[in-house]
Amino acid sequence: TMSVGNYRFDVSNRMLVYGSQTETLTDKETRLLSILLDGKNEIQNREYLMNELWAESGIMVVSKNLDVLVSRLRKKLSLDKNIKISSVHGVGYKLEVSNDQNGVS
């Protein structure tokens, strides 16, 4: 289990826990969050992310698929205002977690 801001990220069970609230993640959401966490505060290239998330399935994906996935993950992380997945236009995405711990612990 890892911490993402005020969330606990249970990778093996694909869950995000915030206080008493639990969000179940899809395989792709779990993988995306893991990649973004590994490179926290670093821009993750779109092609790299798409390759990591879909290459093994042999499916040709359009970048819109990645945008939709990021959007779903943002919603599931929305209870903690210190977590931000920012879009770097034409490049990729970056996970930023500010250290403002004024939220719930």
C-alpha cells in the first residue's frame, strides 16, 4: 500500500482509500496511477503511457483513450485537493502532490 496525498493506494486490490471512502480502480487506472507515482513530478510522455497501458493487448489506441483514462483517474482522486494530474500540452501528463496537509488525515 502506498500513499498518494491523503489517499492510500492499495495496488494489489486496485483500490484507493480516503478516510472511510473507497474507490475501486480498473486495471488500466491502477497501472496508470502506478506509472505516474513512479515518476512523480516528472512528465510522463503520452506515447510511453499508451505503450505501457495498451501495447500488450495489441489494440491500436488513439490518444483520446489516454485522456479519458486520466480524466477518470482525476475524478477518483478528486477528494484530495493537493493531488493534481496536470496535462502538458502535446507532451504528456504529470502527477503532482503538494505537501499542504491541511485536509483530513
